[in-house]
Amino acid sequence: MSNPGFWNDEQNSTKAIKQVKSLKSFVEPWEAAFHKYQELKELADILQDQDQELITDLAKNVELLTTAVDKLEFKTLLGGEFDKNSAVLSINAGAGGTESCDWVQMLFRMYSRFVESHGYSAKTIDVLFGEEAGIKNITVLIEGDYAYGYLKAERGVHRLVRISPFDANKRRHTSFASVDVIPEIEEGTDLKLEEKDLRIDVYRSSGPGGQSVNTTDSAVRITHIPSGTVVQCQNERSQYQNKQVALKILKARLYESERKKKEQQLLEQYGQEKKKIEWGSQIRSYVMHPYSMVKDHRTDYETGDVSKVMDGGLDEFIEAYLRKKPETRNQ
């Protein structure tokens, strides 16, 4: 960064600054923890048995240091290629009509609370509301360091069991929704989009009105013809902004699709079988009746505090998933 001409190349300089910031987020806390360890070790060496006040203070500081080291250890689990990137989160309703649409809206609220508690920002890219209530599908761009690293643990089918508020007979219903999470791909990757491979359609936005919404053809739908991948964005103020966001999401989805193909080829090569994400192979169950429990079927971590989870308290579930051995996460 101190080299002459460093700032002449804006793209590379911005990339280098992000890299430095990421490295510092690991190195500086480790150095602080090691310095604290040395202080406490020196104090322990000169401590007298009868100095109870100092012994109590030392024990408290050791406990704080242990917590700090645990956090550092956990952060090393976020060392994947794209873990530090922002994330694109999509939630889709399964079979079940209004029930499933309401479940999607509940999950969207849960993730919104999680995003807020971690200091991330969320931008709704596209949303299709249910005919009677709830949301059929929604796509959200979640911006912040390590957003993908954390939220990748949420990819899969989520199952809800409860007394339906839409059933006059108050019967118990089971609803499903699928959650997909892909990393936002930064500029400079090898993936290039050819104009001839894209079909771009514009249309009038749907849903709640707002500035330029429902009044102009500002919504954009882009189809990648070779793969059949379709993305759309309707929540920005202008057609140009919607197109740029849609292109960003399209790049992310195509990149993720290629990554999955390569991963599948490796699994087949080594004779391993990856469990598909499909209805009936839920990763987590949320039971609100006849008892209260949220259980992750991949790690067996569970809690009876459903309200806390639905208010965004997902950290324990995510940590349990990330601490699980990588080769068994998808089993």
C-alpha cells in the first residue's frame, strides 16, 4: 500500500484494502489475546497464596481470555474461499399454500432479526407475495463481513409444526420452506457474461407501491439462455439500478452452479454421495405444538426456546454446524 502509484488502480487498491482489513481482523485479536496471556502468566508466577483478592481477579481475567480464545478459534472455521463475502439469501415456500407462505414470512423476519443483531444490512431484491397472506418467495442481499460464512449453515429445508392460525378447526399443520444461500461474487472473478447469452425483459413492479414502483417499467428480469437461470429485481428505484443488481445476483448464481458441479464430480470420483436438499430431508424442525422445540437434524443441537430462535437467535445452531467435521456436515 505504501508503494508509489498504489492508488492509481482503484479496483486493485480497493481489493488490497479489503484484504488488509480481513487479515487484521484475525491478527490483531490474536496478538491482543497473546499479550493478555503473557500478563496473566507473569502475574500468576508472583502471586502469593494468601492474596485472595488478586487470585479472584486473576480467575476472572482467565475466564475472559478463554472466551476470547474460543471466539478466535471459532473464527478460524470461517476460512472458506467465499466465507468473508456478503450473501444472497433466498426463501421459497413449499407445498401447503397459505400455510407455507406464512412460514416464509416468519423465516424472513427471523433472518432479518439475525442480520440486524450482527450489524449487517439487508436489501430486498425480489419478492412475490402470497395470494391470501405471507410470501411465496423472496431474495435478499445481505451485506457485511462473513455474512456468507455464517448464513451458509442455513441452506436447506426448514419444517414448521404448529396449530394453524388459518384453520378454523385449530388443527395442527406441517409447513415446509427451502432456504438457499450463495456468496456474492466480487468483480474481478473469471466469470464473464456475454450479451448474446442474456435475454433482458422489463416489466412493472408488483407489491406495495412507492417511488417509481407500480408506475413505470422499472423491474428487470434477466434470463441466462445457456443455463436457463432466471433472476429478477424490482425493488430499486430505476431500471438501471435493478439491472445492475440482477446482473450481480446472476453472476453469483452461475458461479455457485459451476462450483456445485465441480464438487459433485469430486464426490462421484471418490465414491461419496451427497444428500440432496429436497422436501422431506429437512435440516431443521421448528415445533410449536404440542411442545416447543427447535432441532437441527445435522448436528442434533436443540433448544426449547422457540421465541428466541424466531427472534434471530441462530448463533448456537450456526456454531454447532460449523464446528461439526466438514466431511459430515452434509450427511
